[in-house]
Amino acid sequence: MSRESSQSHEPGRYFFPVSPLMLFPQTKGEFAVYLKQAEAFVLYTRAEEVFTHETRQRLFDSGVQQVYILQKQKELYDRYLEDNLGRILGNSAIPSTERAKVFYGVSVDMIKEVFDSRLPDGLSRKLYDRLRRFVAQGLKFLGEEGSLKNVAKLISHDYYTYSHSVQVFVYACSVLQTFGYQDEDLVKIGVGALLHDIGKTRIPHAILNKPGRLTRREWEIMKSHTVQGAALCAGLPVGQQVINCVLFHHERVDGKGYPSGMTGEQITFPIKAISLADCYDALISDRAYAKGMSPFAALNLIREEMTGAFDMELYRRLVLVLSGADIV
Ligand SMILES: [Fe+2]
Ligand SMILES: [Fe+2]
């Protein structure tokens, strides 16, 4: 072990802890790993150094529960987690609560990147491939018993578009899994759910975050995020199913939605699931003009005051999925 040390009176400012279970044998991170001994942080492995089986085993043998990484290397660590996501989410030796944190953290970071990149030429192929890979790995984890419950503990009620996108993906896919949707179909729907509001990157902030009521003109601009989102996805080999999720997620069964106002059977079942999940998450999230409702109140409002807008079988499954995960 190298004996370089770094002292700090405020460790939280410089380091963050991770479980040694998150460091995988025969991988290398671009970040250094430290141990905490008394009040000092001691370098354990350098950046670019391969974690061998022995490096890791030594930590377990000496009962180390946490290792430390420099805050300024957090982005590098996050990228390492994303690269090793399949190994993390599928590893039952890692507690489900820890895996849920990785699942949620990686997805929010990735969506943040999608939204913050401003997408001058639409979504890049590279970013899309990363999203697709994440969804395929994330769905397996979501399908495990107890996962949703652990993800739900992390769900943010702040209405940031990227946490909202992840939450719509989680609710819609959890519900569709109960109907037997899986594999390639569900991956496409999951990507569509994650990207459903991507068109909001084209809407001015003053309209997106306006605390008061939108004028008729502003509302028309806001509604255009569906069409603009579909345009951002065009040019990628995403397939029509993904584009339809983006384009039609505000349609309603009673025909009162937008942009096309189509009704009932014209809207595919997965899109109905996304539109319900979208509405539910918007109601429970804090907005510029109102505080979020409790899950119970939101479900009540959907049933009592939005009669005809959503598919009731999907609604019942959403209630079941949420109560199974102790959310309502
Ligand atoms: Fe939307
Ligand atoms: Fe949305």
C-alpha cells in the first residue's frame, strides 16, 4: 500500500465513501482509492491501477466497510459505475438498497447529460447507445422483487426534468412488466419513457419555469415539446416506437390530449402507460407554482377528477405496483 496521505478537517468536502463491493476485480478506474486510518486518508490504489482480486480481497480480509474517493474525481467514478452497471445491478452480493442508489444515480446523471448538452444537432448516437444499454440493464434490476421499493426511497419530488424522466421510466416500465412486457419491446419503451420530455430542451426557460399561469401563446409553445422532441430523435436508428413515446405522451384516452387528440384504441398500450406515469409523477412533484401532492392524493385526483383520461386497467396496476412497494 502506498503511504501517501491527505489530511482534512472536513473530509466530506474532499472525499466521499463507497463500498469496496463497487470496485471490481480486473477493472481499472481513472480515480484513486483511499482508506481512512485514524484521521488521515491513505492512498490505496492509484488512478489507472488495476484492481486485482488480491487488492479487493485484502480490503475484505481487514474488514474495511468503506473506501474513499476524491470529490473532484466523482465524475470519473460515476463513469466507472456506468461502465460496470450490468455487473453491479446483477450482483446479488451487493445489497438491493446499494444497487438502487447506483441505478438511480447513473440514470439521473445520464439524463442530465442528455438535457444539458442542449443537443444542437439532435441526440448523438453515442449517448443514445449508452441510454439503451442502461435501460436494458436497468430493466432486469427493476424486475427483481423489492427493487422498486428501494428506488422509490430515492425518488426526488423536485420537479427537475431529468429526475422526472427517470421516474416516468421506472413507473411505466414497472407497470408494463406486470403485463408481461419484456426484452426488446420493453427496452424500446424504456428509452422512449426516458426521452419523453427531451423536447423541453427546446422550450425557453422563462416558459418552462414560469411560476404563474401560462398565456395561450406560451402554452402553445410548451405543448410543442412533443413535436420538437420527436424531431430531436429523428436521424437516429431509434425506431418508430421510441419516437411515438416522445410524440404522443400527452395524448389522452378521451381524445383531450395533444398533439393529435387521438383517442382510445389509436393510442398504443405502452404510450398509455407512459402518459399515466407522466401525469402521476407531475402531480407528486414540486413545481414552480405548487408543492407536490402525496401519492395517495395524486391517485385519488386521477381517479376522481380525470375520469376518462387514462386506461383504468393500467391505473389499477399502477396502484398495485405502488402499494406493493409501500409507496401508497
Ligand atoms: Fe411532456
Ligand atoms: Fe413528462
